[in-house]
Amino acid sequence: MSGLNGIYDEIVDKIATPKAQLILLEILKRGGKPERVIKACRNALEFLPDDINIRKILAETYCEQGSIEFAEIELEKISKQIDELSFIFKLKSEFFRKEDRLQEAIKSLKLYLAHHSNDQEAAQLLSEFSAPPEGKEPNLPTPTLAEIYYKQGALEEAINMYKQVVKDFPDDEKYKNRLKELKAIMKTKETERSHEAILKEKKIKIIGILERWLTNIKKIRVISLSSQT
């Protein structure tokens, strides 16, 4: 039997791919070999410390063995990894919002906030995205959403949204000032684009003049050659 255990150890150590190691660990676990599972998991995690699935098997085996303290340590590591990856739910929410898939955006934000309850911006967005009462349209024009548009480079949309915000909150100087800032940025960009357009136009005119000169030179050369013959 010890020879068989040694074979198991050697197989686990030799297998390089995480998926293959996971399959073998699950076989060992189903076969009622907790000590071998724990040893194999710990060895595998030395090379694959971020593998949540292997760490999950280790935590489960510790629980089944009654090693609650060790199980808690592994579960805490798994929880930390999941927290670090949970930002993808916020990214998904932004994607769904762009696609006008509001309910899916809400669901993703809720999942994100389950891990990041202190993110006030996400909490505000969730409040704004939440389904309105039946028969009413969602009140989407908000400073938070306007700032998201601005960060994504949609300056015109941000300005239009702030115009609506200022209309809804005419006494709020903060929103008025932000609208002025965005308009100033837009004006600067338009000036830059206008300058670029002028330079482009000048370049086209110069090219046109050079092309006419070239045509005239060719004509003169043809006339000169004709007179020589």
C-alpha cells in the first residue's frame, strides 16, 4: 500500500498542468485518502499558489478531517483572491450599461458591491440604475454617470448630461462649475481641431499649387522638345 501511495505522490509531483493535477486530487479525495490529498495539495500550491480550485480541495479536506483552524486559513486565502478578482463585475456593469442592458448592469454591480461595500461611486450607480417604479422611466442623467462618460472620452455626452443635471438642480453651484469646466475643455479641443483643420487645408493648397507647377513644367518641356524637332 505504501508503494501505491508513493506512486500517487510521484504522479502528482510529475504532472505539470493545473487541470491534470486537479483531476488527480479529486480522484484521491473520492478514494478516501485525505492525508495524501492534503500533502498533494500543499505540494501543488508551492508551484501554483494562486490556484483557487486546488486550495478549495485543500480547505474542504481540512474541514472533513476536523482541522478547522487550517481550513479557515485556506478559506481566508481563497476569499482574498476572489475579492481581488471581483473588480470584473464592475467592468461587466459598465459594459452592460453601454449596451443598454440595465438589469444585467444592476446584477453585476450588486455582485461587485458584495465584495467592495465601501465603493461609494458603485453604490451611487446602483441606486441610479435600480429599476424605477412601473410606468416610469429611470432617472439616468446624474453627475456620477456624466463623470463616467467623461472618463471614457465621451465629452459631448458628459456635457449634455450635466446640462440636464443643472436643470434638475439649478441651485447647486458645484454642478454648474463642473459644466463650465467641461465646456471649456470642449472649446479647447475644438480650437485644437480647428487649428489642425487650417493646417490641413494649407497643406492641401500647397500640394495643389505644386501639382499645377508640375503640370506647367511638363507642358513647357513638351513644347520645348517639339520646337527642337
